[in-house]
Amino acid sequence: MSDGRTLSFHHAPGMAVTPAQRDRIASLGPDLGPALMQGTQALFAASYPGMDAATIVTRDHPYGDDPRHRLDIFRRAETTRAPVLVFVHGGGFVMGDKRSETLPFYDNIGDFAAQSGFVGVTITYRLAPAHIWPAGPEDMALVVAWLRAHVADFGGDPDAIFLMGQSAGAVHVASYVAHDRFHVTPGGGIAGALMLSCIFDVAAAEPNPFNRAYYGDDPTSYPDASVDAGLIATTIPLLFSISEHDVADFQHQAARFVAAYAAARGAYPPMLYLHGHNHLSPVLGIGSPGDTLGPDIRAFIATHSAPRPGA
């Protein structure tokens, strides 16, 4: 590319869930619980080829004052002015981490980013019930501000930051995008946002203990925390996904958002339907054979990190 960025793709995993993976995922059902979580993790841990030897990792950079304000950075030595892919983990607002000590998740996503010519970032953030709404978008603002100040030191382009979240992480990304009072700079300071299995309308979501831990017990406050209107109105490039075997509440949320987006903008939103996947499998499978999401991530980032006029 003429502006000096490196966007070479070093690894090309398969383009579809394998028949054996598809059958196993379907057999686990859609309901989140130990069987689904452990079964899906085991399935993709077994197929992950391991981190590429050329990927350089530095860990636990503090982006804020809380002990959970930590991020890991993945890159290749030759990377310069590269797009930055930030992964925000799920966990029902009350659990989760950027890294497992015994499984390859979510180092697989950072490694995927580095192998794709990006700078990869995985983060932890504050958890409920100790930290309730709007802790999520506040933490996203801290991440964006830190990266805009420091990511160039690691070969990243501070003007090409992409936030990608899954489940609760998707909600935090969506909340940052949709509520511009959290933006660190006009336009949010990001080049795009990817939300995988997201809750859009808090008032219409299932009133489960996880949602109450983060949003509280007063339903009259839920509309102010919802993201659907802000996402429909934003000019920030967006990409969404929902999975064939996703949790019922996330399926309902996606359907309602599609209808609201179409009614407001007269078009279908950029919503991927991931055949053969469940709530967890798209991100666990990134970088492995059967990775259906990785190519779409690459295409989205390539589209929205093109050289700018005069760059």
C-alpha cells in the first residue's frame, strides 16, 4: 500500500465449519451452561494450530487505574502503521478474561490479527456487580485513549482502531459507539466496530441475573442504556453477527434490531448470519481450520482502513 501500511496476510484458515464441528456444535444446543461452554472450548482448542512463532506478544499494559485495566498486544516485527484489532471478551458482565492459562483463548484472536498484518489487542475490563453501567463504555474510552496515545509504538495506526466485542463485550463496544458522551474524540476515535452476539434493547432483553448485575433492578433506567437508536444513527462503520445456534435472547435481539434498522434506514444492516455456530464458537474458532468469521473481519478492516487522501 502506498502509505506504508503493512496488510499482508500470513495465514489463511479454512472458510467453513467442518462437518464434524458443525454436528458437535449442534449437539450442544443453544443454552449457555457448562456443557456448551466446555464442549465448545474443547472442540476448538483441539483444532487450534498454535501461535505463530513470528508473533510478538507483550502483556498486561495498564490502560487505567483498576487492576482489570490491562491489555495484551500482538504484532509482527515488520508491522508498521497497521490497523489495530481490539478484542473485548464476553462473560455475562460478571466474568471473563483476555487470556486463559490452560486454553488458547483469546490469544488466538491476537495471533490472528498479527498474522493478518494487523496489531492485535486483547483486553480485560471491570466486572459487575462491583462495577455497573456505564462501566463498560467508560472502559472502552480508556482503551481507545490509551491506544491512540501509544499504539504507534507497537506498529499500529492510531487512526485505524477497530473495537470487536463478543456477547457482554459486544454490548460494551456498542455502548461506546452508540452513546457519544463517552467518545474520546469526535467520531469516537475509532475506524469501525464489530459486535458479535449483542444485546441492543436492554428493556426487551431477558431479565436474567447477569443483566441485573450490570444494569441494576430498575427497569425504568434500561432505555437510557440501550444502544439500538445510537447504532442506527452513527456514521461509524459497523459489522454485526448472530449465530445459527445462538442463545434465544440474542436471536430475538438481533431480529428486533434488524427490523428497527430497516425501518429507520430503509436497508438491511451489516449483520452476518453464522451457519453452524453457537454463541461462543465464532471467536473460539478464529485462526483455526473452520474459521468462518476471520475472513469477514479481514475484509471489514481492509475496507475501512484504506489509505486516506493525502496520507
